[in-house]
Amino acid sequence: MGRYEIERYLNIRSAYGTSFGPDGDRLSFLMDTTGTAQVWTLEDPRSWPEQRTFYDERVTFASWSPERPELIFGMDEGGNERAQLFKLDGKTGKIENLTAMPDAKHRWGGWSHDGERFAFASNRRDESVFDIYVQDRDETGDEAELVYEGDGWLSLSGWSPDDSRLLVSQAYSNFDQDLYVLDLASDEPGLEHLTPHEGDVRYQSASWAPGGEGIYLVTDEGDADTLYLAYLDLEDGDLETVTDGDGWNVGGIALDDETGRFVYSRNVEGYTDLTIGEFNADDPTAFETFPEPDLPGGISGGVSFDPDAERFALSTTGDTVNTNVFVVDIETGETKRWTDAPTAGIPRDSFDESELVHIESFDGLEVPGFLTLPDDDGTADSDDGVPVIVDIHGGPESQRRPSFSSVKQYFLDQGYGYFEPNVRGSSGYGADYAALDDVEKRMDSVADIEACVEWLQAHPAVDPDRIVAKGGSYGGFMVLAALTEYPDLWAAGIDIVGIANFVTFLENTGDWRRELREAEYGSLEEDREFLAEISPTNNIEHIDSPLFVLHGENDPRVPVGEAEQIVEQAAEQGVPVRKLIFDDEGHGFSKLENRIEAYNAIVDFLDEHV
């Protein structure tokens, strides 16, 4: 029916994850041309890029040294998320494993300004907690210095301008964090607590101000529902508002701590609104702004400044725009596209754009979502309307935004509609909205899906009997819950790395994740009975629709046992069920050959049942 096979769409490439070299004349980025994301470099806009890494496994980030032609990148194995850090010599291409502890996670904390050291957080000592380490650039293996023993989920936000201190964040949940300063110059380094508070308060996207006398961050401290940009004075502890988001979240700030130049974003109904400026040296809450760049797509992020902060690179995407890297002149706003991630020969003008809609749920709450319908080009196979895939995001504290999806565009080309809801519990709409599905309110978000499907069934372009539930991770739970709670609504369900039973999930997830996940879902100690009650495996007798379950054997977040038990129990109920497990993947499918196999199987499954 469609113009191209799914394999063609899966070969559409993305370029992102930028970093400027120390002289500003070279830009690194990640691109998945080989089937997994690898490090590439460019010296001029849209020139021929040079591939710098050649692994079967995905590279997760790359960061140039501020002083030398070398970069550090991260890579895990088989999707196990136990990333190691590697150093690439930009001249010779030689690669060294700097950590070489494959049983531990290593989370990047940044280069020192002199390029002599780097910092990272790792759970080497105890799998359930993260400690802070500092390592010389020419050291490897176990030579890193343990500078602070943590007692929870610690991460790093960078070195102070004089390299004497590290900015440390501790997360208790996605909506509650603390900030600390670790003084490396002290004889006995310890954490200075910057953000004592009661209740849940977000302190995120923290950056050192020029001079190191303060911190810029986004927060909802006080009575704010959404995140605003603030300045924290380290001497007196005062927190001052720099700018609020005018009812929307300030998504984060990228800051050059020498010049005070910055880029911050607002998340407006899922679209990015950028502000570029420079802070006043005499008043840290005052700034001048520069022209806003003209970027395609509507969603941008991943800002990296050049050494003089005269330009910055970022990636941009949209419904009809696959992800590419652009470089912006800060003072003029002049924008140049640097990468040419190809669309596999598929014309860009054939991609379909979404419409933002709002749907009233059972209690009057408005649920936003993005509806995309195929162009009226003869792809629909029935006068009764098109089938629709309801694709539910994970998280749950995440947000579906109108970014490019090759899978979505394939199904649109096949004549499907595509609906992406942001049910209660989603981020992007304020803390109150995100808390509406916490613990005992979990199933209210599933009821939002019912309201969305009923709205779709009444839509004149939709076939009400051919609506499919699809989702990954927490979205996989939502698929299973929707199929067991509202079985009459669905033609089929597709569960990708989803949670089938909250009790077994929390018992078996990675030790370093359990406390954070219990903050959202409820604890095994206090909420076990409720968690069992709402788990799809304990309501499996209600399922009626054909089900396809896909998972990665090495998944550290949602263990593969979740897939095994839901498939076994659904089969015992006589439900048409299919299972596909990849032994070299984790929480999702990062390798092209596996994605091709997975989505070809999904296509066959939908051809049979929808």
C-alpha cells in the first residue's frame, strides 16, 4: 500500500550530540549511519564528515577537551547501560578505555577547564549508590580518585571556573533534587548543601556563573507550578528569579562560564522557544538578548558553545524534519546547517505533520496530544476511516513532543493515523499535572487513554474498530493496562520493554534505580498490595485483544522477566500473543538490524490483526 518498506524508513539518519573542538575549527557529533550512533567530526558546514568510532555498540555522548585535540566518549555493551568512558586522540585516532570496569556505570561529569582532569559519578563501590571520582586525562582503569562517597543518586553539573570545586546534584525523584558544592581543594572534601528544602522541589540544569560566585538553575522552589530560571548566590544563599516561563517550563540553560553568554529554552505545549543572551557582569539577574535563530522543526536542544562563545551548535527536529546539527552565530542569529543526515531517499515533503489537540477526560481534565493523519493520497484502504495507532510515551514523567519519528512516518505512509497523548503524569505541563497519577492515582492516567480513544472513535477520519495501543517502558504498562481495563476499545496491543507487574519490576530493576522508581510508583514496603492490584498480570483474565511483546534480554530498567510473565499468562488465557526477545539489547532497540527485525515483525502482526 505504502510507497516504501519499513526498512527504508528505519534507514533515515539522525545527527545530534554536538561538541566543539578546542580550537573551534572542528565539530563532533553522533550519527547512526552505520546502524548505531558513532562519533563523527566535521570541519566546515555540510562538508564530508569523518567517522571516528567504529563499534557495533552505541556511543552515548562525546565531549572534546577544552585544551587538546582529544575527546572522551561513553559506550555500554548490549544495552546494559553500564557505560565506560573512552578517550579518542583526535590526531592519531587511538582509543583508550579510561575506566575499564564493565560491571559499573560511569556517568560523565565534564572536563576541567585546563583539560588535565575529568570527573564522573559511578556505582563502582556499591551498585545502589553513586560516588564522585576525579581522574587525570592520561590515567586509566582503577587510577581514578574517589573524592566523595555518596549515599544515593548523585550526578555532576560541572567544574567551577577555577577548577577547585564540583557542582553536585542528588535526585530523590524526578520532581525532587538537591544541589551541593564539593570543594576539591579542602583537605577533607565534603558537600556544602546549597538547597535545603521541605517537600518536593526541583533544582535542575545547574551551571556555574562567571567567577564562580553563584549558580544559574531552573527550579519550582516556592509556590511555582512550572520551572523558572533563577540565580543562587553562594555567599548569602539567596535565590533570585531571573525569568519565569510565562506559564510554561523553562526547560534548561546552557551557559558559558567565561563570557556569561547563554541559551535557555521554554517548553511551550511541546515546542521549543529559545532565548539567547548574555548576563550582566554587575547584576547576575540582568541580561541582554540576541536575535532568535530561524530553525526548522520546532524542537531544539543539546547546546554546545565554541571556545569563544561566539557561536553555539545544537540539534533540531520536528514532525517532518529529521534531526540535524545547526550552528548559530550568537550576536547575529545567523544559522547554518552543518550536517546532512539523509532521509534514505524518501522525499522530505512526503512526511506528515501533527496537529495539537486537547481532549476532555473523565473528570474534566484536558489531556493534550498530537494527532497525525495520513495525507489523502489513496493510502487509506477503507471508506470507513483509517486505523489509528495510539502511541503512549514512557516515563511516566516524560512528554511526547512533535519530533521526527521514522516509524510514525512509515505507518502514516501505510494509511494509519497516529495519536500521541500526554496523559496526566506527563512532564511539561507543571508539577501539579505530573503528580495526578502518583501511586494510588495511577489508573486515572489509564482512564485518560479511554477518553482519548472514545474521542478518536468519534472522529470522522477514524475507523473506530481499528485502534491499536502501542507503547514502550512505562508506556508498555499503559498498553497492558488499557487492554485489561478497557478490552473492548482495542484491535491489538504492542508492548515494548513494558512493565507487566509493578511488584516484580521493583524487585528486579537495577539497584541504583529502585529508590527513584518507588518515589513515583509507590514502595514495596508500604504499597505492595495496591501495586499488585493494578498490575496487568493480575488482571489478565480481562484481556481480549491480540498482543505483541518485545523486549531486550539485557534490560537493566525493566527486566526481561516482565515480558516472559505477561506472554505466558496471556497465552494461558487463549489470547493471540507473540513474543520477540533480543539477546543483545537492553531498554529499547539501538542496533539497526534489530530495529528492522522488530518493526518488520510489528508490521506483520498489524497486517494480520488490524
